[in-house]
Amino acid sequence: MILNAKKGLKKYIIEVVCLLYILLFVYAAVSKLLDFENFQAELAQSPLFSAFAHWLSWVVLITELTIALLLIFPVTQIKALYAGYCLMVMFTAYIFIILNYSSFVPCSCGGILEKMSWETHLYFNVFCVVLAALALWLNHPEKRYESKIIGMYLYPYQLFFTFALSSGAVVVLFLSSEKIIHYQNPFIRRYPHHPVTLIQTIDLEYNSYYFAGAGDGKIYLGNSTVPLYLLSIDANLKQQKIRVTFNQKSFLFKSTRIVVRPPYFYILDGRVPAIFVGRIKDWKAKLQKNRPPYFNIAEPVDSNTVVFRGISKINRNNVLGIFTSIQEKTNIASDLLQKQIDGVFDTDGMLHYSSEMKKIVYLYSYRNQYIVADQNGELDYRGKTIDTISHAQIKVAYLKNKTERTLAAPALTVNKNSYVYGHLLFVNSNVPGRYEQNQVWKQTSVIDVYDLNKKTYLLSFPIYGIDHKKLRNFVVTPTHLYALIDTKLVVYQLNDKLKNEINHVSENKF
């Protein structure tokens, strides 16, 4: 009678555990199924499974439902419980890695997890794993072994081996996903919690301001309607108007832009062409005696050198070059820009210079590529942004016997704006990634961050528009991001992850 009572108790415990697992998996699967698109998008944000979100979302859903179904039938109950044990071990390992080894903790992924913190859910999963292990232990067939003692000690090893194998599978997925996301990204963005925090919005009253530069705890704004005036804003958001002067009684500017790189500032006009250089201590500039070649964009390297983009005299295509005023020397890097269609519109883009890396960075506007070269114009490498548009989607019309060209149809802009600080490339992308909702995309401007040193994608974050106006431009400092949205200057505080990435530059000089 006692033996029958023990068997009855064992059977009762196993039945209760199976019932709990049925309820758990059915609830979790139905929750995911009712909002499957959101579940798939949130799984894509997971630091462990981003690269496998598309197929893994279906595998998890089907597996949960299959196990729940098989747990109903006595013939398949134990095998299904064993499968449920493996799956819960995987879920537990997943949460453990998220909490201890992930670069960030993502949002919840639906179901019960949505009602719990990650720590609480870890304890819940461990409890479920222990329940399944207990039920399997109570059911283990001792008669298969030569003695009860062998069965008593060997079966726990089987459970432990299964535990290790299931956990190992999650680790392999984690390492594989991280490698794919950072080096071979299938256009899945990572959105960590609050990489930037909105601090304040300042109304500048005019939308003609542009970022002239940053340094020494200040940012500088130029104004295209008042070319020789600057507005400086310090860390306390105190504003100061600055008037720039130069050593010419009169000068016919055609297309003026001021660039501030403390301790110097520059007045650049590529249509004259002319370069003025001065120090910010007195804001007085002198015209460089040696005349540079014509250029349409330029970035200072130092007080005597600029990197520029101009039009080649040979083929009338865009070309990058380096001009040094002291030697009156121009080095044309003719092989850096790669023609796809016409050599002008298809090579349009944004030019940067990283003084920390001592590298030239050029980002194409209409394709998912950027160029990193040294300060002599020698190619370092060609990188790719995470979107999939590798060929410029533009249509060019030629006018006046092919002496002039224009866009014959609206072009698909891939990269709208960008900024380089140290070894980080910040890109305002114009293309929605996988699992991103168009409605949300219309309200935000997404910034993708790349590590130029490691040649990897890091993360993304949104900048929300104001009054249906989206981001015009932005700059990044060691502690803040400043954005221009219509007439507003919006100030964001960088979180610790971005600060650490940026400050890493000062510890590793290039």
C-alpha cells in the first residue's frame, strides 16, 4: 500500500508539473501569436538573437505549441516534458546572459515576461527548470540500470548534460549573432535603452543656422544669411554672438562657410576659391596667400592643410584632394571616390576629418558605403553601413550638349547627415531597417553609430521630430549631442555607454 501511495504521489506531481508547463507554453505562445509582428521586432532587438530573429521567432512559437500539445497525451508526456525542460533551460540561459554579459538589456518580449522584471523572470525560469527536473527524476526508469544506486547517480548526470548542452546552444547563438550584427549586419538595428536623454530645447528663431564646429566646452553655429557672424553656446547653454573679421578691406565672397576647430577657425569659400585662417582668441582671420583649387566642400586638417572635394579637370567627376598652403601643394586622391553612374551625383556625400585618428572619412549620400583614408589621401579601407542599398538609385539627365547634368527624378537618399567624433561615425540614415514600423519612422530621425577603428556597427537611437519637422543636422561632443530641428537647437545628454565609447579615444591615440 505504501508503495502504491508513493507511485500515486509521483504520478500526481508529474501530472501537476505537466499541467503547469501546458499553461505556461500555451499562454506564452498565444501572447506572441496575438502580437507576432511586435514579438519579432523585439526579438530583433535582443543582443543574443538579433541576427536570427526572423526564423527563430517562428521556431520558438511552434516549439512552445508543439510541446504543450504533446504534454496532453500520456504516450508522449515524458518526452515532451524533457523537451520543455530543455527549452526552459535555454530561456534561463538567455536571461542570465542578458543580465550579465549583454551590452544592454532590451525591452520585454511579450507574455509573462512583460509583467515581470528580468531578474524576477530569471527566478521564475529557474523554478520551472527545477520543477521539470524533479518530475523527470521521479519518473526515471531505474530498472534500466544494473542497480538502483547506479540509476540514482547516473540520471542526474544526464539531466546536467542536457542542461549544459541546452545552455551551450544559447551561448553559440549569442556569439554568432553578435558577430553577424557587428560585422555582417542584415539590416537589423540595435536600440539600447535611452542612449541619449533630452535636456533642453532652445528656439533660435531662424532655420538658417548650421553647425560650424565644437570644442573647449562650446558649440559654434554659423548663419548662412549673416555669413561672418557666429553664435557660441557653452555647457550652461549661455549664448554669445561673435563677429568674425579678416585682413581684407573688401572681398567678394560667393559661398561662405565658417568652420571652428579650436584653437583655429576658418572661412572657406570654394567658389572664389579662398581660405582664411585665424585664432578664436581674437576671431581675426588672414587670407592664405597661396590659392587653393576650386572645391565644393572642405574640412580643415590643421592651420595649413585642408581636405576637399572638387571637380576633376580630366573627367569632370567628383574627386577628393588635400591642399597644403605653405607648399602650395595639391595632392589629388583620384581613386578614392568610385563612380557608379555619372561620377558626380552618385559620388555625392559628406566629408569629415578625425583629428584623433588622423583619418579622412567620406560617407556617400546615395549608397551604403564610406571611405577611410589617411591624411595623405591613401586608402585605409572601404566600409559599409548596415542598409542594403549598395548601388545609387538615381537617374541623371544631361543638358547643353552634355556639359551640364541634373537629376531627372527624385533620388533615394540613403545617408542624410553624419558626424565623426574620434573613432565613431554617427550616421543619420534615411532607410528603415527590418522590423521597423513606417509610422514610427516618419516621426523620428535614426542615428546609427559605427566604430571606425574596429570597422563595426555599434548601435542606433532615434531623435524625435518637433512639430512635424525632422532633424536637419547634428554634432557630437564627449558628453552631449546637439541637434538642429527647424528653428530649434535640441540638447541631448549622452548615456554612459556612448560616453565610454567616445572617451576610449583619449586612452588610445591614433
